[in-house]
Amino acid sequence: MFSYDCQQILINPDQALKVILEFVGKESNKLANCGSYYSSLFYFKKGKIKSRFDLHRLMKDNPPFNALYSQVAQQTLTSVAESLKHGRLQASKAKASLDVSDTSGFNRLESFFINSQAFALIHSIK
């Protein structure tokens, strides 16, 4: 198994670079919110998770997508798709490990998953 380490590099940007970095960060956040919102709506309506390629294709006309380099925008949407897929896999593993005769645990797990997704959506839209 790989071990990834992180090294913090502090920069002191001048005013022009600071404005650019803030703009790129805000646009990337807006794109992640749009992708997350759309994927969650599709999941709750259809019960399926959009793939990263579907998100790339659907969001290509989105203004935050066009404000970024395409590789940056695609990586942002890929991370959204992977996080939703990972969350769904965790929920399905937990659901599979529950006792079938005991439905109270399933109801609690399902309501927790729905509420946590709704909580994330509510706080991501500001």
C-alpha cells in the first residue's frame, strides 16, 4: 500500500497573483457544487450515480467549467464523482452487513445517508 505525504509550501503572493488564485479557487468550488448538486439529484431520482465522463459532458457549458483550464475542471468533477461513488459504496457495504431480519438499522442507515447528503448540499449552496 502506498503512503502519501504532504509538504506544506507557504507562499506570499503579490496582489495580482492572490486575486487570480482566489478566482480559480472560487470557480472550482462553484463547479464542484454544481456537479455535486446535479449528481445527487440524479441519484435520488434514478438511483444511479453519474460517472465522471457524464459529469464532464454535462458541465462543459457551465460558466465555472469554462472559466478554468479544461484539465482543472475535469479533475474537479472527477473528484466529485469519486467522492459520491465512494460514499455510496460505503453505504451499500454497511447495508449489506446489517441483519436482514432487523430493519430498524437499515432505516437508520438510509436516513443517515440521505440526511448527510442533504446537509452537504444545503451547506455547499451559499
